[in-house]
Amino acid sequence: MTIDRIDWHSGADDFPKELAPEAGGTHIGMFITWVLNNNLEGELHKTDSIESVSNVKSRKMTGTEFLIKECDEKFWEDDLNPEGLEFAKYYYESNVYYGDYEKALVTTEPTLYHVQDIWENYDKLSIYIDLAFKKWRESKSKKWWQFWL
């Protein structure tokens, strides 16, 4: 099942006409970069995309470039391992990610699509994703009777 796609954004009526279609994938690519840096990618990328995964981790390729080259511009459930998929459903698909993306990166830009696909921006955003992941993991380890802690 598809989680997100570049064309869902670049093909939308509100997508800025002055931007290249790839700008519709920057937010997806940054999440994928975080996934790869945290070893939450699916088996497919551990066997078929070894060089590209390495290039993202060494910052020779952005996550958006990875999304285009290795994922046909689509972010699929298969791009994630079981833990990565569970977190993506909690964080990305619930739109909490978009809120963090905007807090971290949409400061002077007119839209989230205007955020530059650069490592400085990824570094700002990854702090938010790391925190969300930590909180999510901690919440999973609590017993049912610890809900108020």
C-alpha cells in the first residue's frame, strides 16, 4: 500500500506552479532519509538498493533523490521494516509528521513545498523525528496500567 507519492502533491491544484515536481517529494525524502539513517528500511532496500542506501547515509544522495531513483517516486509500506511501518503509521500517516515538518522548516517559506532539499534542513527536522520516535517507543513499552505515567 502506498503511504505517499510525489504526484499526489505536485499534481494538486494548490502546488506552486513555479516549483519543479520534485519539490512535492522533499518532505517524503526527508522522512525516508531518517528511516535509512535509523535502519528501519524494508528488506527490498537491504538487497536491491545497497549502494543508494549507502549514498544517503554518507550524504552523497538526498532522500528525495533516493525516492525518485529507488522507489519510483512512491513511498510504500514495503520501503519499511515492521517497526518502521508501525512508526510511520503512528507518525507520518497521522499527519503529526507534517506538523513537525512545518515547525522545523516552514519558517519564512510560503508553503512546505518551498523547503529546500538540503542537509541543513534535514538536520533540523531529524531532531523532531528522533523525539517523536523516542516517545513512541517509550509509549509502546508501558503496561496498560501505566497509561497515566
